[in-house]
Amino acid sequence: MIKRLTLLFAAALSLSSAFAEPKKLLVVTVTTSFRHSSIETAEKVLAELGQKSGAFTVDYVHQPDGQPKNPGKPPVRDEKKDTDESFKAKQDAYSKALAEFNVANKIWTEKIAAYMADKMALDKIKGYDGFVFANTTGDLLLPDREGFIKLIEGGKAFIAMHSGSDTYHPFRGYIDMLGGEFETHKSQVEIQPIVHDPAHIITKTVPSGWKVFDEIYIIKTFDKAKVHGLLGLNTHPNLEQMLQEAAQRKEKNIQDPKKDADLKDVEAQKGRYYPVSWCKELGSGRVYYNSLGHREDVWDPTWKAGTKDRKNSPEIAQTYQDMILAGIKWALKLADAPSPVGNIP
């Protein structure tokens, strides 16, 4: 009789789980700094993952229209081509463009602040089970940023991809919640990351020897002891690339002040650990971060299929999607896995 009741109870639990309401995710793709072209792809993929899995639904806080284009860095004189007059013309044009940008950006920032005050008001978002910052950048102008962190600490899920670590640098509460922040990157490159916990639900589908071509971040203010490491590197492939390029320039007696100056970074980076992905608990909430996702073909197996624009095979993108889906489920507490901090050697 006891055995029969146990089986009935297990069946009831299974049935209840099968008909459980999907969790609610709010995906934020607002940027006040650099905006990745892969954001629209990320939005599409996240919606597809929720629909196919049935685990969650997705609402969005999209980017408002009208972000002005930053004119970038001041012009650098080309000693071979620029005359005094032509270089002054470049400088004048840049100064004019910068002044126009500053005026337009002030107006747009005020627009973003009003938009976020409406869309991200705590009384409007507290009903969500978790939040995804998909390739966000800059100061997102949350109306109550400390209150947002308290939501995560109180049991919500927080998931961020790629430049989610290049967000809210001056707000240390956000950086502490995430566990690290973007410092810099070099050219896109292929890596074979170390899988620190192959048994973890987030990384168990990563095949042995998995490689991915992407923009690989160098992360600062990161403490191994405060996170559960998932993917990482003991050396950064761009450093070796820079050394090889320097050796080639030396052999050909070519001087490049900018690239030669970058070599100082190489010495500073030697012996450093480079995190790629991690997870952690924060109060009653959970945080998952994956620094990959700059490129569309990391997100989407179907993006420009069969063209030379793809650097990653559909299988590589599928593995990335598998990690993202598992990370979302873990953060939403739909799946569990031991995630002790300090597991990175």
C-alpha cells in the first residue's frame, strides 16, 4: 500500500510538473554604448529557446529608436597622405561631428532615462522570475538600480551574455552581482576553453575539444573564489598572436607604434587566468554569465548558413544554445546542480 501511494505521489508530481506554468523572463537589450549587430539574433534565439523548451516565456525591453552615432576617436594624421590643410579639415570635421553628437546624445539619454523609468520600474518587473541582459552596454539608467539587485538577491534569476559584463561599470553593485567586468578585447580568435565542471548541467553537453571563434573578452575584477567556474582559459590566444605579429614586424624591420605599445599588455597578461563563463548564487537568487556571443553565428546555427560569413559550424552554435538554455533553467531553479564556488584551479 505504501509503495502504491509513493508511486501515485510521484506520478502526481510528474503530471504537475508537466502542466506547470512556464517561468517569465524579461530580456533587456538596451545599449547606451556600443551596440552589437548580434542583438536581434539573440532576441530571436532566446524566444525560440523558451518556446521549444516550454520552460519560460519572454518579454522584451527593446532599444528605443534614435540613438545617435558616436563619431569615434579623433583623426590620426597620415604622414604620407595628409597635408597640413587636409589634416586640419579632418580635425574640424571631427570637432563638428562630436559637438553635434554631444547635443543629440544628451537628448537621447534623457529619452532612455524616461523609457527605462517606465519599462523597468520595480512594481512592473517584480512579477518576472528572471532577467536576461543580452549584449547590453553602458549605463542602463535603471530607475532603482539598488532595488533591482535586491530582486536578484531575493530569489530572482539573472542571466547575462557577452557585453552584459560591459554594462554599469560605475555601479559596483551590478559588477559585484555579476562577478566580473569587461576590461578589453583584441581581434576575434578561435579558442578551446577549459571545461571546469563537465558534469554541471550547463556544460555537460559541451563536447570534448569544443572550439569556438568569437571575440574573447579579458575580464577584470574577477575572483575565482566567489564563483563556480564553467569555462575558462589559462592563456589568452590573442597574446600569442600579438607576439607572432611583433616578431614578423621585427623581421621585416617594420615599426608600428600602436601595436608595439600593445605588447606591454602582453607582459602584463602573462600568467593570468581568463574566465569565459561562470555561475554563482546571490542570496536566494542565481546568476549565470557567458562571455561568448559577439557573433551571430555563435548564437544561431542557421545564420547565413553555407556562406563564407560563418566562422562557426551549426554544431558549435547549437552547443552555445544548449549552454544558454541550461544556464537559464539553472538560474530559474528549474534544474539543479551542485555549484560550489572556488572550483577553478
